Amino acid sequence: MTKRIRLTMAQALVKFLDQQYVSFDGVEEKFVEGIIGIFGHGCVVGVGQALEQGGHNIRFYQGHNEQGMAHLAMGFAKQLNRRRIIPCLTSIGPGAMNMVTACGTATANRIPLLVLPCDTFATRQPDPVLQQVEHPHSFAITSNDAFKAVCKYWDRVNRPEQLMSAMLNAMRVLTDPAETGAVCVALPQDVEGEAYDYPEYFFEKRVWYLDRRPISAAQLERAASRVLAAKKPLLICGGGVRYSEAGDELIRFAEAFNIPISETQAGKSVVPWTHPLNVGGIGVTGGKAANVLAKDADLIIAVGTRLTDFTTASKSAFKHPDVKMLSINVSPFDALKMDALAIIADAREALTALTGALEKKGYRSAYQDEISAARDEWNAIVDAFYAQPDSEKGLSQTRALGIINEHMKAGDIAVGSAGSLPGDMQRLFRPGGRDTYHMEYGYSCMGYEVNAAVGVKMAQPDAEVYTFLGDGSFIMAHSELYTAVQEGLKVNFMVMDNAGWGCIENLQNNQGTKTFGTVFKARNKETDRLDGAPLPIDFAKIAEGYGLKAYRARTSEELKQALADADHQPGPCLFDIKVIPGSMTPGFESWWRVGTAEVSTDPNVRLAYEAMRGQIKNARDY
């Protein structure tokens, strides 16, 4: 007879999570490190009670904004290559809804994020309860249905025994390299406290095996044939190379056949920037070296990348008339993009097999000195940006980035997400080691930077963490500064204050529109527009109010002195760096398609629209 144990649904949830493990290449790890949450009605007497009474090994972390704590959890999971998670617990209503944005961030980036929002009463007897949104056409709909659009798996536990199928399927998705993303399991507040006689085997240690998918013989033959027909192939190193831990195999493949390696935001830092075949970032936020080589490449070998518009320059980057695509990816959905020859396989397994097959054929690319010439030119450009002297206007953003980059030591981790800094960082930043560049650029979510950096530090407590963000991102969301102080986590928050949304102002101006609504200024009573006096925001003072060590820097020398002093600080530090507006990097040999106005009274907008039409003709249709 099956042994059973009587528990509330919430107690069973905690007990189940405590027994989940993953195994990757024979190494077994505990999957659930802890739970982060903000208690409210429903969850505080349900899952909160289960956590408080103990009998488990799950640490509780106190979040301070639901979106912020979910981004913290995402940063934690991403930095650990998706093999550990911190589930996120909230009350119903606005607490739950605050996590929707973070779920979009996780799903867009293929990062496992488990959210556990409390829900309204399954019985419906106390309805309408506090924070409930009612729908006259259906009592079955609650606020938590909003998660469906941004999650890879969604469920609601309306009876305590439903927890078993809900959580098994949640774990199935969370641990699937091809399907992972945000998972929402909604917990009605009455059901959290209801008991059921659960079978004991539900709580036994469960190991989820992250087995590598091998390349089939037929796929290998097709892939090898496509490479053998190419004279000037170009590799794109995506995030899948990192998660597969296939960096060494990618380098060996490139070296064996003299193929240049370009990087996406998620793939950057897999290959040392000093490697003679690393030509840097590709696409809209890429550098000149990769984008010039991409134009003439007759084969694009995309490994572990979603081929987003930023990577492909809105499908205009590859201009060879007979260019072909070869995509290696564990996700069929991603592998088929750009009409590629899809190789559905693990990156490491596929690269290893393909290297062996091509070596037997004696393959070698036709590149001569083009790769080294492109690298040399690009490195000189980066050096010039980093060496820019202060002007009478002050400190440029690229100079500030260079000072920080040069100060950082091998193993220090850089975090970023939104604004102009991702462009500067993909182009200019020189990581100090493998997996030390942590950029969320699938969703480009403002506010990720502060909160995820705390999660990165939790994931790798012995590493020094620097997170780079603009003033706009800081204003959006910085709640987990408090968590960094609470947990005693040394994170360096580098706030580049350029007095506005600089990258969006650039986009606005480049499409012919005058600056409007993108700079941070007071309302001008004469024009009735936001073009008055600058706003004197002191971000350092905000940080000091939280209890951080804060620095103010307006010059190169002040920034250098602040960095040196921060090295000796035991707790989190924030740098309020005033940079010259508009002093970010420009684009290099790339184009980004946006919805430029077809009709306008401004001749500059009309010119921008005609220019866009011309670029569209040069882009590929697939």
C-alpha cells in the first residue's frame, strides 16, 4: 500500500521543491536554492506558514518589489547557466501582476523563472475579495491569467491534489534547454491551506537529467556539405554556446578551419576577446570588424542563437548574393529562423562531430589576412573610445566605461540590460574571463540591471560584480538595493547619468524627429514642453539613504579615485557618474528597422522614411 502524508497544499509545495535536483554531464546539483517573496494576504498564511514551520532546506529571501525580486531570480539562474533557480512568491492582485514584466524578460531570454502568485478563492464564496479583478463574462478568469502570454507553462491549482501534475510539468519546462522560460503556477489562497493525503513518493528526491542531444548522422552529413561548399563562413556565438558549455569546442572548430567568430550579447565572453579569430559583436550593437566580415560571408554558422533583429541587423547584415544559413540549436523553433539548414542538437556535441567530419575532408576557409586586418582596425577604434580625454563638457560615457573596464580584474562580472550601454558594451567592453559578461538583451528590460546584479552576486558570491545602467533604468526599478544591503552583498552599481533616455533620443533624431520627451528636464512654462532647466538629481544621495556607500564622479580622475576606494568597501557601492549626453558609441556598418513615419510635415522625417525604404530593399525576406 502506498504510504501517504497529510499536508496542506503549501506545505507539500515547499517539501516538493526541496527535493528537486538537476544532473548535467554527470554533475548533480540542487535545483531550488531558496524562495524569494513578498508576503501578503493569502500567501503569508499559506506558503509563508509552510516556510516558517521548517522541516526543509530552502532559504527564504525577502523581496522588496515583485518585479525586482523576479529579475533578481532571473539574474541568479542566468549566471549559473540555468541550473539553479529561486522561485518567486507573491500575494494576489498587484503583487502578482508586478511579475508579468519579469516573466516576459525570462521567456524572451530562455531563462528558467518559477513564479508562484497567490490567487483568488477557488471556492468563490468570499468573492469579491480584496485585490480581485472581476469579469462579468467569466468567473474563471483572474488577474493571473495575464501570465499566459509571457510564460512557457501556466497552471492554477484549484484542488490540493492538482499540485502534483502542476509541479511535475512546471519542472519539465524549467529544466528543458529548448523550452525553458517563465513558468507560472497560480495558488488560490484558500487551497494553499487545504490538506490532502499526498503519496510519499511525490516527495522523494527527483533528478532532472539535462542530457545533451546528439547530432544525427544525416544531420552531420548535411551540415558538413554546407560548410564544405563555403569559402568565407562566419560563426555567430550565441547564448546556447554558453549554456551548453561549448566554448572550447567552438574555439577548436574555428581554429581548425580558420573561421572568424562573432558574438551576440548572450554569447559574449564565451571566447576571449584577445583570441585572433574573435571579431567581436555583430549586428546593430556590434562593431565594425564583425559587420564588415558579415557582408561578404557566404555561409553564416549560427550556434545557439535566436537570430534576433539586433543580431541580423533586421536581416540586412548578410549581403553576399548566395549566402546560406546553418543553424545549430536545441530548439527547432529557433533553428529554423532565417530559412537556415536546421541542426537540432546540443552545441558541444554538434561542433565536436562537425569538426571531426570536416577535418577528414581537409576543409579550410579561403580567408587570408581579412580577419586580422578587421580585428586590428576595430581594436584601434576601441582604444580610441576608451582613451578619450575629458572635455570642457565633462566625461564621456565611453571614457567612463573604459576606465571601469580597465579597473576590473579577471573574473569580475559585468551586468547590463537596456539603454545605450548595451551598445557600448557589446562593441567596446573587454571581458576578463569566460562567463563574466551578463547582458539581458532579449527583452532589454529597464530596471533589470540593479536587481539582477544582486542575483548574480548571490550566484557567485566570490566574484566582484559591476552592473552598468543609465539614469532612466535606475529610476525605473532599483528595489533590490535594499536586498543587497540586507544580505550584505557587495555589488558595484555604475549609474551613467546622461539626463535622459539617450539611446531613444538618438533613435528619434536619426529618424528625423526633433528631441521630444526623451530628455529629463523641467516643464518650460513658455513652450509648455519638457525642455526647461535640467533636473538636479543626486543618485548618490538616494543610495546613501538605502545605506550604500556612494560616490560622485564628474571627471576621469574622480571616477578612478572612487573605484580605488570601493575596492576596500565590504558592502554595496553606487557610483553616480555624470556623463555628457549623447557621448555613446555610434552604429558600425549596420541598420535597424523601425516604424518611421510615412507621412510628416517635417522634411527630415520624410528623408528618413525614404532611407528606410531603400534599406528594406537590401534586407532578406525570410
